Amino acid sequence: MDLETVLEIIREKNIESVRFQICDLNGIMRGRAAILGNIEKALDRGLTMNMGTMDFTSFDQFAFGNKYGVQSEDFTITPDFNTFSVLPYASKSARVLCDLYTHDGKEWECCPRLMLKRLVKNYHELGYFPQVGFETEYYVLEELEDGTYAPANYAEKEGHGLIFAMSGQDEWEEFYRTYCKTLVQMGIDATVVTKEGGPAQMEVNIHHYPPVKAADNQITFMDVARELARQFGYRATFLPKPFQHLFGSGMHVHLSLYDLDGKNLFYDPNDPKGYNLSEKMYYFMNGLLKHANAITAVGACTVNSYKRLLPHTWSPVNNTWGINNRSTLIRIPLDAKEQSMRLEFRSPDPSCNVYLVLAAILACGLKGIEEETEPPEPIQEDASDLSEEELTHRDAAMLPRTLFEALEDLKKDKVIKEAFGTTIFEEFIKVKMTEWITYREYVTDWERRMYMRTF
Ligand code: GLU
Ligand code: MG
């Protein structure tokens, strides 16, 4: 799409406000809106924002040691017209996703979307064309009288909390139908809706795409879910573990690799191991396994993320792989035929920046292809049950157990540092370490309840 086409749509649909959206290091959608007479100029020249925006934590606190702050200059948010879309749920409004440039028109080193685009270009130069599909889970909540939130329609009705149970579907019908229809209107083909393991926990499957488009779709998918849930009187939360006793919400990343002619490079019917996996797939996978902790730091990057990654919760706790095994970090879906042969990377959750996690996965996978090393044998039992000794024996290890541990591993990861560039890499770690420190120093009700009487 070019500027003229966009302006035509704006005139035709009588659009009065265009949201210029960007994704910060946390994955939070930030931006500005151009209104009425200013829309054309803003689309043509972009809008500006302060560089300090990229050094905020998820709770809008400046990262300790931040490179950018109130004294920093502005960057330009430049619309990518291909992402222009009228918002079916907001009156006379449209949105466009933006890339970040410096005031003199150079790609800004702290733009996650441009960084991912550059990495994908490297792939193309090597003749590799990745495809990505996200499988995202989230809870739909309702506000209770005391101001707290609980899974919607759950508290007072039995049966609706059952794993994958369709009971209670009628209460959801209108919400999820409108939700999926809205996504389709915005060009995102939502196909299957699953009532996930938790009460009022949903999963919506969307089609796979090249990485940048898949990431664009993903942030749109989350934005629309939040907005529509609000319009239906609910609240959508992508927090990885909103409730201690209920299933967490993951954001599994499905990835496959094709050549220019569309041949799936992860598939090989002559695999001597009998899994139909190509050498490239094994090498790629081993790249991910070797960098599992650091990728996990990027994809599971809130304090809360590590309360999801627990044994026997269908989420991974160690850097293992398996055929159709939902307890391992990497799952090879059993149903994957020649063209759909892919791997599923399971530690990320939807509280991350999708551009960053894809870049981390693609960089480490490519490193694996370069290094040509084979992964250990697949794990076919429940990987949660493996002790640390058994893991060592099988050439595997535990994933980080806290955000702090994960970030310490990320700090040492040269492959991800090179892919991100020093600025994104360092500012991301600062932002997330600030969240960790803020949490570590916070005295909670749990401590008062459990310790106060004793000490
Ligand atoms: N909810 C699980 C997670 O946190 C995943 C369940 C599934 O396999 O779909 O990753
Ligand atoms: Mg699921």
C-alpha cells in the first residue's frame, strides 16, 4: 500500500483519527494519534516521540542506568503503510504500525521491528524463508464487586473451568465471534478458537506468516482482544500466570523454514532417526537448545513469567526437545507433514516483545545451522520429572527459575547481542533488571502472612 491508497481509504471511510503505533522493548503498544487535518502530513512525514520512551519498564519507571531519558532527542515514528488498517471496533479510527528513525532519517538502533527486518533479510540472502505462527493463550476476566478480577462467568457456575470443556461456550459465543470477525476484517485470519485449560482461558489460532508480518499480526491480535473484551464488559489479560492455582498463559512460537521455491527445509523423509527431520532442523534446534536460557529471558521477561514455567503445567522447565511432547521446551508436532514440518518453541509468553523474541530465536537457530551440531536424543517421557542429574546425563539443564537468573544468562549471550545490536540488548536488560529489582525489594502480603507471627 502507498500513501495515496491510504489517503483514499481515509477519505472513503471518513476516518478522523489515525493511531501511529509502536512496540516498546516490553512489547507494550505505545504511540500517538494524528487527528483530522493533521493526518495527511503525519502520514507523509511521521510523528515524533522522545527516545526515553524506549527506556521505560512495564510499569512506566525509567530503567536504572537508562541510556535515554528526559534529556534525549526525539525519534520519528514512520508509518509502514502496509500495516494500515481501519479499526472495525472504534468509530472513524484507523491504525498504522511504525518503524523508528532518527531525526536525520537513519534507522534508529533501538527499533525492534527494523532490527527483525534486518535479520530476516540476512535469512533471505542465504536462501532461507522462515514462517512463523503464534499460539497465544489469555484469560478473559470480569471485575468483581470488591474491585478484584476473576475468570469471567466462572465464580458462580460449575463446570466452566474444566480443561478444554465446551460447556459455557454460549456465554462466550458473541464475544469470540465478534473478536474473530474483527481480526478477519483487519486481514488476520483467525481460524480456531479453543477454550484452554483454565476457566475463561482462550486460545485463538491464526495463520502463519513471514516473521515481521506474524509479529505485526500478533500485537494486533492482543490489542484487539484487550479492546473488545473491554467493550463486552470483560478484561483480557495476557499476564503469563494471573492466578496461582490455574494454568498459565503461554505464547508458543511455531517456526518452519522454506527455500525460495517453497520447499520445507525442515523436512526430510530419509531422516535416519525416523522422525522426518532434516539435518538443518536438527542443527537449528540445537542452536535453540544451546541458547535456551537467553531466548527464554527475552520471551519470558516479566517477574511473573517464571511462575508459569513450573513442572506439570504443560509449560517447559528444562531445555529439552521431544516428538509431540508438550512438556519439553521444543515440541515437534506429530501431525506435521512435509509442508507443515515445524518446531514449536514453548517457553515464551505473551508478556514479551514479539519482535525481540523472534529475532532471538532466528539468530540462535541460524547460529545452530552454521555450527552444524546435533541435539541430544529427544525426551519422550514427561520432561518435568527429570532430575538435574538425569538432565545432565541427557545433555540438558534446567531453564532459569527467576527473571534474574534468566537475565544473567542473557547478559552472556553473544549471538543475541549481535543480533539485537548493543543498544537494544543493553537497554532491554536494564529495563528488565529494573523490574526485577523493584520486585525483589517489595515487601508483600505473603511475607507478612507467613512470617509475621513467627518472627
Ligand atoms: N498453558 C500452557 C502454557 O503455559 C500450554 C498448554 C498447551 O499446550 O496448549 O504453556
Ligand atoms: Mg494452548
